[in-house]
Amino acid sequence: MRFSLANERTFLAWTRTALALMAGGVALEALALDLYAPLRLAASLVLIITGIVLPVVAWFEWARVERRTREGRPLPHPPTGIVLAVAVVVAGVLVLLAVLR
């Protein structure tokens, strides 16, 4: 039971992270900062799309971990961290390029 609750808390943490990404993407575009507009929009879209995709990936990860825990098998390697890291790097590079342009 304890591991199941920890797995659920992890899923909820990924969902909160997704909400923050979407809020950041909306804020980046809504504030209309003095950045090169096409790159600013691209960074916003990366953040928003990642915020939409991340809970789906986290839900599948939750189900895999839950199943493996109940079966007593080793836990799988989670893909959510990779998804988040790639998206943040891409959005960061786009914002950096927009600032420099």
C-alpha cells in the first residue's frame, strides 16, 4: 500500500509540473515580452504542448509502476524525466535565441 501511495504522489507531482509548464507557456506569450516573436511563440508552444503530453506519459508510467509493484517485478525506467528535460532545454534555447536576436 505504501508504494502505491508513493506512486500516486509521483503522478500528482508530474501533473503539477505540467500545469506549471502550461502556465509558463501562456505567460511567456501573454506578456508579449520584447523578444523575437516567432521564437517566443515557439518556446511557448513547446512548454504548452509538453504540459499537455506530460500527464499522459506520467499516467502510463503510473500504470506500469503500479502493475510491476503488484507483481513484485523490478520497476521500469521512467520516461517522464527525459520528456521534461528535453522540453525545458528546447524552450530555454528558443528563449535564449529570442533574447539574442
